[in-house]
Amino acid sequence: MKNPKNKFKKNLKLGVQQIGIWNTIGGNTVPEALANCGFDWVLVDTEHAAVETVEVISALQAIAGYPDVSAVVRPAANDPVLIKRILDMGALTLLLPYVQTQEEAIAAVRSVSYGPEGVRGIAGSTRATRYGSVENYFQHAREEICLLVQVETISAIQELEKIATTPGIDGIFIGPGDLSSSMGFPGQLGHPEVVAVIKDALNMLNNLGIPSGILALDEASAKMYMKYGTIFTAVGVDLVLLTNAARNLRHCFR
């Protein structure tokens, strides 16, 4: 069989807006339910969620039942061992957190690439190879892998052009939470100075022709950043939606 195509990566190159949602609740039921909601992509988070790497495969299998929905996985760190494991589970798109320098971006590219260009280890009977049935997988795997990196501190913003233009980086995700903290406004994602830095970063990425993304949990912010150029935009987090709905329901009976 042929190597599965990465619709998310194709749409990034075409400049198609893709709306996503964050999956932080472990197991296979929630990612499957989210994939059924009409989003373009579902991000399985192992960095800030109680989701272990081993659970990623069941989430990928659940999302795979919805071929119009792309799965994105965020490893806990820009670590070649974690990256290798998640790629072997069949993830095609990775979002790597806390990339601070071009050197770290280069290391990320090497982690998703087989030798001689990279350091990804070869294993034959994996879900990525469809248990050995994908023709010439090791020669062509990198073509469909989409590598996104998070720039989420003011010092990383200062290195943005170098990070973004690193060969092999497919897109830049701006992390507003840690950015606000690094600027001295922890948790104030809407602070005017934080928003101004994000807008400037998006403008730079647009001028460089690099796809950009962000997570914004209110409609106005999400639409604002889309106007400024984000084309993979996450607009919700499962646990936030659940707790907000539960609180609102309880409020109805106070």
C-alpha cells in the first residue's frame, strides 16, 4: 500500500484555514467524539494533559475513523525519543513545544527524519508502516510528516525569523500563555502588549510565507488572529468546554 497522505500538511501549503480543537482528556472516547464534531483537526496533547505517550495510539485510531479530520499530536517535549515513538504510532503531524532557537528547530527536523539527514530510528512493524505493508516507507515517510513548532516566549520571538525559516519546519504556532508570562503578564493573554507582539509575529510569518497558528479560546480573539493570518487556528479545549458547560448547567438550578 501507499504511504497515507497528510491532508493537514497539504492544506497548510495551499493556505486553507483549518479550525482545530484540543484534546486533553485521555482514552479513545473523547478524541473520537471531538472528531465527530466537524473540526478540521484534533490535537492530542501529552504536554499539559494527563495523557501519556502510550495513550496516543488509541486516540489516533479513534480519530482515523473520520478521514476528513486530521490528528495532530503534541509530545511532552522536543525530545527525539518521544518523537520517534509517536511517529511510529502513525502520527503524521507533530506540534513541538517550547522551541527557543534555530538550533532546537534543526534538532526537531532531525528527530522526524531518517538518516542520513536525521536521527529517527527505523522499526519495521509499526502502525506508521501499516505493520510493514507501506511500500518504501523509510524512503518517503518524511514527505507526509508535518512539523509544527511552538514559539512561546519573548526570547523565542526574537529568534522567530531564524526558527521559521529553518528547512523542514512546516509551520509556527504562537503560544500566547507562556508568551504572556515571559513578558511579565502571566495569564493575561489579552494584554495589549502581548497582543501587539503576537500581531507583529504573525505579520512577520506572513511576509516570510510561513504558515502560522494559535490557540484562542474566545471567538473574538480567534477571529482577530485569523484576520492577521493564522491558518491553523484552535478554538477550544475539551476540558474547558466540559467544565464551562457543567458550571452553566449548575447555575441554571441555583
